[in-house]
Amino acid sequence: MAVSSGMDGLARTQTPAEPKVDKQGRAYATGKRKNAIARVWLKRGTGKLTVNDRDSEKYFVRPVLRMMLAQPFVVTNRLGQFDVWCTVVGGGLSGQAGAVRHGISKALTYFEPELRPKLKVGGFLTRDPRVVERKKYGRAKARRSFQFSKR
């Protein structure tokens, strides 16, 4: 049992979190990045990754995006031990890959709570708050002004 110091300075005891797994042995989590939202199911398996009913190699063609999906498994030494099935909507491919990675990381912590510190240090559990800045009136884009002519 670990003891942590709270905000009020009093020592509290933390009980280890229990896995959040359904009757089929799956952990469910949602991940978000930019405008993309991913719903991720994770279960013990052979490392098969399915995105929107397609193989991840066919959905995310660029190797960088596939590497992003594997990062949570590499950091926790769980590569090839889990099957992932997810649906992702909104945004572009980069945002969708980030959303799936965020969802995989959260689902891993639901499946094995002791992995949380490793994923937290790597920044996989933090929702990236960066989104596209809105366009302002009187300007061409968010910050770019219209072309100015002196004469």
C-alpha cells in the first residue's frame, strides 16, 4: 500500500486501482486529439490493430503514424500482447493517429493500472490541448493579414 501526501498535508493511503475490464475481457477508452475522437477496445491477443474495420497498415499508410500507434506498447514492453479494435471519426490522419494513441494508452491503464506511471512520464495520458486557432474577421486567416498596399 502506497502512502501519498495530499494537498492538505495529511497522509492518505492509496489502494491499488482495480482493472476496468468487461465480461469479454476488453478494456474500453476514448482518446482525443485536435478534432478527432477515437473509441478504443483493448484485449489480450497477438498484436492485431484494427481501425474502422480496416487493418492499421491500410488505414495509416505513413510509417510515422503507425509508429505513433505502437509507442504506448513499446514504452510498456507490451508489443504484440494486445489486440486493438477502434473506431475514429473527425480530423485528419495525424489527429486520428494521435487520438488512437491516446485511447490505447488510457485503455492500457484500465487493463493494467500498474502501467500508469510509465505512460504518464511519456506524456501518453495527457490530452494534447493544441487545436487550430480560429479565423478572425478583418484578417485572411487566424493571424495573417490581407495584403497591404501603400499606393
